[in-house]
Amino acid sequence: MGDILEEILKIVERVGDIKSEDVASWLEKDHQQIVGAIKSLQSLGKLIEAEQQTSKHWELTTEGTQIVNNGSHEAALYNAIPTEGISQAELMKTVPNAKIGFSKAMSAGWLEVNKKCEGGPRVQRKISSIEDKVQAQLQKIRQGNIETVTEKERTELKKRKLITEVTRNTFMIKKGEEFSTKIQKPETDLTPDMIMKGTWKDHKFKDYNFEALGVMPPSGHLHPLLKVRSQFRQIFLEMGFSEMPTNNYIESSFWNFDALFQPQQHPARDSHDTFFIKDPANATQFPMDYLERVKTVHSKGGYGSQGYQYDWKIEEARKNILRTHTTAVSTRMLYKLGQQETFTPVKYFSIDRVFRNESLDATHLAEFHQVEGLVADYNLTLGDLIGIIYEFFKKLGMYKLRFKPAFNPYTEPSMEIFGYHEGLKKWVELGNSGVFRPEMLLPMGLPEDVVVIAWGLSLERPTMIKYGMDNIRDLFGPRVNLQMVYDNPICRLDK
């Protein structure tokens, strides 16, 4: 490249003002290569001035060039017709591009068709000789005599895609204020050595570009789930909730199911729905007095309930699992609350990972995050629960909510929560909610007039709604595009 730059400068010194296409012709180089060299010279300072000039001209397409060499399609079709005529069907098989050739030859009045012939229509020459005007027009354009072809003729040739208008950018090159045939690359850095020796005076420095963007420093990037989780957590804190510890992914079936008044024959406790741990397979330590109360309320009833009336087995309660919901954490926290001498109202929340043996689809994963909140206080009602959930989602900027009656073993009444997904154009289940049953709360030692309302939400589905995603596997799991994590903006919720 350096040799080409110096050759261009020598040509400008010798000739003066010159077009870039003439320089390309002199140096026998491709014009685009010369354009690149001109831009390189411009970046070195004011060695040259280059004024861009735009011109348009017509060029033949590949088909147009073939017609110049072989004649137009209509002329080829005309010449293929013998004196006695030919069957139209046979003619269409004989000549390439016969369809367009036949149409144009008929429009020009070169042919006539006798449709009454036996065996089908027959084509004959209507005139004894023709002038191939299309070929002649294209020859003029290729020779540069475009002015001899009328605008109407050019329009027709362009319509037939025989010619195309090409825009060509060239440069008029002239000497600049600091013209020289020797190239001195400007310095980009002022070094301490230049300052100490004073050699900076003999150097030319490249202009500093104050408009240039800085280089993005290498750093980690927050996943959309973490961004939304941070916002969820902030909302809970603003609403006066305290965060529960959620560091146990492995939980015993007792805390995950039995303490929640979920019967040991419940389908959710089957291997099709729950991941069981092989090592260690069983838990060993429980608060035995509490365990006995849980066993009694399951097998015999109590606290105004008849229970499930089955033979409750501690072997089932001891089985270790990957927790299926963070409600197992809520159970432990409520049990601790029940051990206090004097009950104090609380508001708790947690956001962490849970595991279920689910079939994967656009809205379900086997490993996902659950957002859980609970309020324990006197005289709470279902209206309080609905109001808190509406307030929570309002802070997320989500106003389209629906509640559907549902069944949970540990809440009564229970409600499923649905939110409208604008991307999927349908209502998507966001979570579950309800009022904890006395059979769950009273064995813990909580006062009879204490009511606990709670709800559990997916973290992934609200994130999908906020980020406009329609497949949960693009958000979380092995299919996630890491560039998506890099490009996604901060989650700004309408609070």
C-alpha cells in the first residue's frame, strides 16, 4: 500500500489535478484500490485534497450482453420460423426464451398465428425481413453512445432487465496545504522520551478525535434474570418485607411436604414430579415433638380437622429431595416464629432456585426460580392477599392480572395468578397463592387467631413478559445466547 501512496503523490506532483479513475488507468490498478489509497492519504493529514464526484451511467446486464452477441429473443424466434410456417407448440420448444420472444415479436407485428389449422395453432412470418432494434440499441449503449438511445427505449430495456443504471463514485485529486511526495506517518502517542529530549518538535502528531467512543472495558454482565431479581428484591424491601435464608437446595420431604399438610400419597411426591437424592438418601434430625404433631394431624386429625386418616410413615418424611418450592423455607421460618414466647407479626420473602421433574416447553423448565412472599398477622383475609399481590405487580408495571380458584393441600382458599403476555398474546400463569390452613400453622405453635397469607411466583415468566421473550429456554438454560446477556438493557420497571 505504501508504494501505491507514493506513486499517487508523484502523479499529482507531475500532472496536478487528476481524476481517480485516470490514476487507476495509469497505474493499471483496480479503481476501488485507488479509492482506498486516497482515503489512506487523507488520514495522514493535508497531503492532498480529494473532492468526491458522483456520476451515473448505463451498463448491460449479462442477458443484455448475450443479446448484443447473438441477437434479441424475438429476432431469434423470428429467424427460427421456416417459410412454410411452424406449429406454435413446436416453435416454443425449439427456441430459448421463446415465451418472451414470441410476445415481443407479436407486439412488433412480425408474426401471424392461424388458430384454425389442424393439429393446433400455426405461426408464420408476417413480414419478409426484420430489423433487430433491441440488439442495435444495446450495441450503442455498450459503445458509449447512450445519447442516441431515447429515454423511452432505455426505459423499455431497463424493464426487460437488459440494462442497469450504475452509480460510480470518483475523486478529483489535487495538492493539499502540506503536499509532499514523502510520506511521514503522524505519531499517535506523546512519549516521555520525546518530552525529555525535545524531539516532539520534529514530529507530526495525528489530530485527536474528541468524538471517538471509548473502548468498553472488559467486564461481566448481569443476566436478565438477575436484573429482574434485583428489582423484585427492592420492591419487597420497599414494602417492608425481610428476606429469608434460602441456601438449602436439598430439603427433606418432611419440611418440603409433610409440614405443609401435604399427604404422603400426593402425586407431587412421586418421582415423575420430584427429584430424589441418592446420597444421602435420608434426613436424620427433626424437632421430634413437632414431628409427632404433624404425624397426628395427618393420620388422625386435630385442630378441628379430621386429617387424611392414613398410616403416616416417617420413612417417607425422611427422604431427601431437591426442593420443589421455596415454601419449604417458609415452613421452617414459620416454625421458628411459633417457638417465640410472644408472637410478633412478620412479612417475609425469598427468591431462589427450585427443581421439578417437568417436561420442557416454551413456558416450563425443570430448574427455575421461585419468588415467595408471606405475611403473618392477626385478622388477615383473602382481600388482603389480593391487594398485596396487585400492589406488588403494579410496581412491576404489570396491571393485567386475573385470579382463578385453585386447590392446594396447604392453603384454603387458594388462587392461581395469571398475567397477560403481550408477546404470546395470551394469559400466562405467574404463580399460586392462598391462606395457609390451620392444620399447617397450629402444629407449629402459632396462636389460633394468627392468619398467614402467602404467594409464590415464577421469576422467569415475569422476566419473559418484561423482555418480550416467548420461549423460556432462550432465557435460562444451555440454549441461552450469551450475546443476549451482553446486549440486554437494564430492567427498568414502571414503579
